[in-house]
Amino acid sequence: MTPGSQEEEVSRPPYNSQATLFGVPIGEFGWFASLLIGAASGFVAFFLATFVGIFGILIYNAMSHQNVDLALSYRYGGLTFGGLVLVLAWGYLGTLWVRRITRKS
């Protein structure tokens, strides 16, 4: 027989309906891991939005020959977006954690 013929079955684990992100089962995190991952995603979103905001203001300043304060990117871009992602991540991961705890009992 040739390798990989139909007679040889590849054993695959049954499909698991738990939440995954890039193959990582995020439904298995405890409360502390959920808090850390939610905070980390909020920090990443803050820095990403601030980075994009600073470059947007730099491009705007160069094109319009005005002087817009770069601190606006922190206040309105980074803080708003980072806080929103933080609250959404904690809400989602907290919901997954509560579902897992109530399912076990």
C-alpha cells in the first residue's frame, strides 16, 4: 500500500466547541490569566492607536502646515481605544470564565 491511502485513518481529536484564538483555548484560562490577558490586550491597543494617531497627526501637520499638538493622539486616540478594548476583553474573557465555572458545578 502507498503511504496515506484511504485505508489508513488519521486519528483526529473530536471537535471541541470551546473558544479558541489562533489555536489557543482561551476558554480554559483562570480568572488571573483572564485579567492579565485582558490588560495586555488593552495596553497593546493603547500603544497601537497612539502610534497610528501620532503618524496621522504628523501627516496632517506636514500637509496643512499647521501645528496640532501630538498629545491629542494619547488623549483621544490611545486612551479611548485602549480603554474600549480593555473593557471588551475583560467582559469577553470574564464571560468565558463564568461559563466554565458554572458548567463544572
